Amino acid sequence: MLFHSQLFVFLFLPVALCCFYAARRAVPREYAVIALSFVFYGWADIRFVPLLACSILLNWALAFVIREHRSMIALWAGVVANLATIGYFKYKNFFLENIEFLVGIDWEPSPILLPIGISFFTFQQISYLADVHGGRAPVYPLRKYAFYVSYFPQLIAGPIVRHNELIPNMDLDPWRPGVAERIARGTVLFVVGLVKKFAIADQIAPHANIVYAAARDGAVSTADAWTGTLAFTIQIYFDFSAYSDMAIGLAMMMGFIIPANFDAPYKALSIRDFWRRWHMTLSRFLRDYVYIPLGGNRFGVGRQIAAQFITMTLCGLWHGAGWTFLLWGVWHAVGMSANLLWSRDGRTLQPIAAWIVTMLFVIGGWVLFRAETFGAAQTIYLAMFGLGDVVSHIGGFNVWLALAGAVIACFGPTSQDVALMRLRPWRPLAAVAAIGLFVVMLEVGKGQPIDFIYFEF
């Protein structure tokens, strides 16, 4: 079920809010949200539901063993079980294809349906098991743990929420003072995300799709390579940040504050700064559960660079089962390592120069992220350096929309800053938000809503 579908906005969400606020006690309220979350998750394919349920039960049981015995074996069993689940559904065919290539065995890949959000809820549970082992988390009652993992606003594409950011708030009275403001601000943030998805991301996406399809099949012009890549640069930010805005807004409607996932990443002045601003909850997970355990910055620059390469390579693979994703992770590891060595020598760039270098590096990386093959990526890169077709054969690039998106992303305030901090109660503003929701829902009703990009991961 998509956040930006009429079914969700006009049926599921009102039912969820009514059930949540009608329950006067925490226990029935939590069970109601769990049931609704499983309905939400199983709407696309009911076969996903047993996997989610078994994953919750297994990890909850392992948490008991880890707490009682401080068992490193149980912790690693949980980590391996979670990674094996991702590995089977997401990477099985990728690994077998590469084994086939190396040993020359003729193998026919079997179709595997990727459960939506599997990378998100498995990482969330890995973090919980690690926190239980480290004494940073208790073993919660099953219903609270099931609520935490399955909570529908963040289940499909994050943010990756930690246990202490959601579970302690479950016992709070939803009718406590400030309920009207929380619902209003959450609704505004949801509408902002909805508009970002429909009015910017989905409108600029077709040009990027056409350009990269052409690069896969043949040559593209220099102009097309740049406009297609810039279109994707804008699309992926507004698409993914829109989902995060909507998730945070939905949680706020129920009185929960879940962590932000974006902090104006296209304002970053270095690659390290970019990853502090982009997909912040994933960056935080990789820092705390991969980078720091590998040594972080505690054992010299060589060990730090090695930890960065391992962490970012895993980050690339997390995003997709393909060599282009892996190389995208390595690309950013190179950038972060260069950034580290540059800063260690005390060198600096003027802010404008630093921003230009960072954005060119990020845009160059998006080519690998978007291209389906190395051949397509090579075609785009060659064209970007002036080695493509002279004449553009692809139209449809909306310059004004791209410019508006770039200005908002690079110079505007964040959605959370506007909706949660700056806005003040004002009836005309409420009317504008309601009209925006109504207009977008009418447009969405004209066709099938487009999935979020990160549903693929």
C-alpha cells in the first residue's frame, strides 16, 4: 500500500487514526496498530506477512537468550539469520550469476520476489540485538517489540528507528496536551512529502528513465547525459525525502517523534558532510554497528581508511544486488578517504569551491547508482565528458522544474524545519494544505501511483 494512494489517504489512514485514538488503554492500542501494520504490509502480497511475523518472533526469542546469557553466539546467530534472510531474497541470484561466470556452469536463475522493506526491518532488528548484548536495551514484551518492528509509517523504507526512539513513547497518552498541534504539524509534513513526491520527483523521473534506457541500448548526447543525470539527482532526493517526510508526519499524527532522515544533503561541503545529511539513520547504523567496531578512527589513518572502505562497500551492496551498487559504495569510500587525508594536512577549500567539488562527486556517483550496467554507466560518463553524440535525440527535460527542485534542495529549508518548527497556527495555511492534498489526490487518481525508489532496497 502506497502512502500517496487514495486507498491509504482516504481509507487506511483515517481508520488507523480512529483506532489509535479510540483505544483508551495502551495494550489494545498497540495491538490495533500491530494488526493494521500487518494489513498494510501484506496489502501488496500476503506472502510477505509470514516472513515478517517469523522474523519478529525469532529476533525477540534471541533477545531473551542474549540477555540471560550475554551470549555472543546467540548475537552472531541473530546477525547471521537476519543477513541470510536478506541474502536469500535479495542476493541469491546475484551470487549465483557470478559463480556461474567464474566456473562456467550453465545456471538458470529462479525468480525470487523481494519482500518490500526487508533491508530496513532486518537492519533495525540487528541493531536491537546488538544493543541487548551491549546492555543498552531491555527485552521488551512481544507486543511492544512487534509494534516497534512492524510500525507501518517506517516499515517499508525507514527511517531506521532504534528501540529507544519509539518503544518508550508507546505508553504515553495520545490525548496528552498538544494533541491538536501534533496532528496538524504531522499532517502538514505528510502533505509536504506528498507534494514533493508527486509534483517534483514523479514529474522529472521520465526524462532520467529515458536517458538511462538509451544509454543501456546505445549512445546518448552530452546534453542528454547531463540532463538525465541531473534529473535523477533531483528525483532521488525528492522521492526518498518525500517518503521520510510522510513517515515522520504519520508518526507525529499518532504522537510519536521518529528521527529525521535528511538534513539538506545537497548543501554539504564535503563527502563526509554529505553522509551526515543523507539517509541519516542508515549512516548512523553503519557508523555504530560497522565502522566503529572495525576500529573507526582509533587505530591510525590506515585502519580508518580500511574501515571506511568496508563500511561504504557494504552500504553500496545494501542498496542493491549489483556491481554498479558495490562500485557506488567504493566511489564514496574513495571520496571519504580523500576527504580525510585532505583535512589531516590542514587543507581547506573556500565554501563555494567545496560545494561544487562535493556536488560534482555526488552527481558522478549517481550515474553508477542509476545505471543498470557498467556499459550504460560508461556511456553516460563518456557523454558527460563530451564524447557522446553531438545532437540530442531526447527531449522532455523540464528545465524550470529542475531549476525549482535544485533551488529548493540546495538553498531552501528542510521540510521538517518548516513543518515542525517554523509554521505557526494560521487558518489560511491550513486551507492551503487541504487544497494541496485534494489536488494531488485527484491527480493520483488518474493513474497508478509510482512506487518510491527505495522500495527496491
